[in-house]
Amino acid sequence: MLLPILLCGMVQSLPAQSLLKRIDSLLTENYRKVNYDTAYLARPKSRWTLVARLNVSGASIKTEGVDRSPLALAQSPDGQQFKSRLDANNKTTLSLGVGYQGILLSLSVNPGQLAGKYRDYELNLNCYRRNFGFDIIYQDAKNFNGWYDQKGIGHVDVPDEMLQVKTLNLNAYYAFNNRRFSYPAAFSQSYIQRRSAGSFLLAASAMIQDATLGEGQEATIGKWEEQQLKTTNVGIGAGYGYNYVPKERWLLHFSLLPTLIAYSHSSFTIGGVDVDQRNHFPEFIATGRWAVVKLWDNKYAGLSMVYTYTTVGDKDDLAVDNVKWRLRAFFGLRI
């Protein structure tokens, strides 16, 4: 009876093995496909890569406007001007990843979160290909702190937990000169840039944000009234990226992708009262990236940064500036 059972198990495993071989064959075919200028770009010879990364990220929000809630209008017929600046505590994560033929899977750990010092949540999804790519960043944060200044209230320090923010950022690109210019060479190291090259870029950006300031905390600072902002912004534009190879096995990258906001929808309330909002020109989302990469025979190391700045609104009603950034140090071993 044992032999038929073993034979049955072997037969059942054959389709799975055949599928894995087929997937591996497709990955190899795609990885080795030469649809680029080999004088400018090359693929690493090794199939497998081990990667260690140290990531530091942060965010900030600045607002300026006029409070026209009943409480503010009772003190001034034109309302009360206000300003604020709030910064999130920087987040540090460590990650280890395994790459196979240009596809990387990694696991990240936040030491502060493990120690109970950091309760916020952040998800980063990155895809860098020669012709197109994107960054998707979702953040659910309550660790913003800073100050709020309003006529009639004065200058108030805003501690952690008073601002709750959920933000989704998306930025994407299409590289026209993708036969000679490679984003992956700078950010995923799945290509090697042999000679300097640049490219014009088509860009798209989006930001969706839901922020509440002072929820349930009116008694903390006297005349405080809860403020809530919900906004959706979508932008399109164009930019330029350049990979500079000063000498063999070095790469310096810089790119800028400004996008004008083509669609914007938002609502803002103070003390439950809607605040009118007007658009101003220009309203935009701009994403900048830079990187430095050093290559050895079977190793590489470097630094990279992604910085996104968004500005919307009018100071006579409400203007909001958002900043989101991520700095990364990395080391890779090709085997």
C-alpha cells in the first residue's frame, strides 16, 4: 500500500513543479531580455540578491486661514486668522530582503513600535521599472506635535495625540528615454547604469487626507474648537530625471516631477461649521528623488531619498501645505 501512495504523491507534485519551472523560465526570459541600449545599461549577472535597509521617514503639515465659526465671529466680524505647524515624530525601520531576478521581497521591523514607543502605522509600496513606476505611501498617524496660533486664542503648543491624520500619497512616472535611462539603477539596483543619461518624465500624483485636530480635547486649551479636514487632490504634469555616472561603478541620481492639481475636492469644519474654501494658482504636488550608489564586484551600497510636497487652498480661507519624505540607506550582496 505504501508504494501506490508515494507514486500518487509524486504524480500530484509534478504539476506544481512544472508550474514553478514555467514561472522561473518566464522570469529568466524577462530578466535577460535585452530591449535597452547595452552601452548605457546592463543587468547584474547574479540572479539572487540579499538586501539590508535602514529607513527614516517623516511628515509635516502647515495650515493658514481664517476661522469664521460662530465663536470667532462673535469676537471679530471678519473672523480670526490662524496658523499652525505640526510635525510627525520621525519613524525608523530596519528591513531585510531577498531579491530574485529583479523581484524583491522584504520584511521591515520598527524598533520603536516593538518597544511600545510608536503606535502609528505606515505602509510603503514601491515599484521601479525602466519605463514606468510608482510609490504608494499610506500613513495613519497620531504622533504629530507642534503649535497652533489664532487671534483670540493665542499661541498654543499642540502635544501628541491631538492631531489624527490618515494620508494616502501616490506618485507615478513614465520615462520616455527608458532604453538609456533607468530609475531602477538608482532605487532598486536591478539595473546598472554604465553611462550618464537623462529622460523627460510624464508624471501623475494624488493625495487623499483625513485630518482631525483637537477631537474630544476642548477642555485642554480653553476655547479650542475641533477642526476637521478631508481632501482629495489629483495632479498631472511632467518632469526630468538624470543619472550621472562620474566614474565607473558610481551613480548619482536626481529627478523632479511637478504636477498641477487637475482635480480637488475638500471639506473643512471648525466647531462643526463649514469653512468656505477657494482655490489659488498654482496648486501642485511635487515629488523629488535623489540617490547615490556605489558598486563593487558583487556588492553595492548607497543612500536615496523621496520627498513629496503638496500645497492647496487660499490663505483667506484655508491653505494647507503637506510634506512627506523618506530617507534610505541600503547595502546589497549579489550571490
